Amino acid sequence: MQKYSLRAELAAEFLGTLILILLGNGVVAMVVLFAKGTPGEVVHGGFTNITIGWGLAVTMGCYAAGRISGAHLNPAVTIAFAIFRDFSWRKVAPYILAQVAGAFLAAALVFWNYLPAFHAADPHLDHTAGIFTTFPAFPEVPSAGLLDQTIGTAILLFMVMALTDARNQPPGANLTPVLVGAVVVAVGMSFGGMHGYAINPARDFGPRLFTVVAGFKNNGLTDGSMVFWVPIAGPILGGIVGAAAYDWGLRRFLPE
């Protein structure tokens, strides 16, 4: 397999995450900003649209970056691969920085594109930061969101390990990105309510940083709520748990 320079890999992670967040934040913007509609206007869907949109976003990001970087697009994936798949630890921090940067720029582009709709729906930018980043359904019980993020990401990494393992039954015909996207849809529909189903620290923190820069008041980072850590800690922990569960629960039984 051809090896690429670290520069090429970081470019792939940056652009793959950019595509992922453009489509992911974009579908949430469509649903939220046009939820009420105007007379004669078709309302642009609901949570099902969001989960399917995010799944397709992951698929497209994976197809964009897969050949060059492996399409991690997610610090939880990068860290799990460093622990369980001999991914170089010296690449972990650069990969994560590229992922966060791609997510930040994507959020900025979505905001720019929908700026008139934001002015109409939230002129003071005090209640629509959730288009870009995640928040707890029950702020008084942060452990509920942490558990939700941990379980959701554990499922994601368990299945990513299964789908990419040559010792298992990896999908042929370059269908792995499609199936990883399907896993994201399933996780969103099953574990998407307690803390917005980030299951990806870069997907959450990059856009959250943008909401701070753009002046959103309910950003979860500088508004006093300090909820930003949940979709960072939960996915990283869940990714490790899910990868370990696959390796120690199934992979050890597979032929070399």
C-alpha cells in the first residue's frame, strides 16, 4: 500500500472532516432554522433527517480521506487506533489538530451560508448554538450525557474495528465508508437524545470554538455551563472501551 507524507495525511484529515461537518452542521441548520416555515413553505424535516444526514456526512468524509489518511476524522478513532492498531503516537496530536481545524472552518462556512436565516431566527445569537455543537438534555445530570456519549462511541468504535479488520469479514467493493455511515445513523437513532450524539470530540469542539468566536451566547464553553468536556471525555473513553471490547471479545478468536 502506498505511503503518504504526514503533510498529505493531515490535509486529508482536515478536508475529510471539513466535508463531514459541512454536511452534518448543514442538515441541522436546515432542520432548525426552517422548522416553523412560512405560509406555503415545506418544513425541512426533523430528527430522522438529522441522523441520516450525519450518516451520509460521515460516509462522504470517509470517501474523501480514506485512501490517504485512513479517514479517522475523529480523535476517538485516532486514539483508539494508536492504542490497538499500532497507529503512530507521534501522529495523534497533529491528526487531532487537523480534525478540529477542519470542523471549525466547516462551522464557519455553514454559518456564513445561513447568515440571513440566523438573523431571522436568532438575531441575538442566544439559542441556536446547538446547530453547531451539542448540549445536554438534562443539564442537572451531566453523568447522563457522559454515559450516553460513552456508550454511543463504544458502539461506533466496536463496529469500525469490525468493519476494518482483515481477519474478520471486511466489506468488499469499497463499501466500508457506507457501512460506517450506517453505524452513525443507527447510533444517532438509538443514543442521540441525552447529549446530542457527538460521538466525536473534533466534531463537537471545533464548531463550539467557532460559536465562541462568532459571539453565540449559549456556547457551552464561555457561558458558565461548562458542558464542553462531556462530548470530549465521553467519546474518548467510549472509543477505548469499544475497541477493547472488539479486540478482547471477538478478535482473539479470529484466525491470524
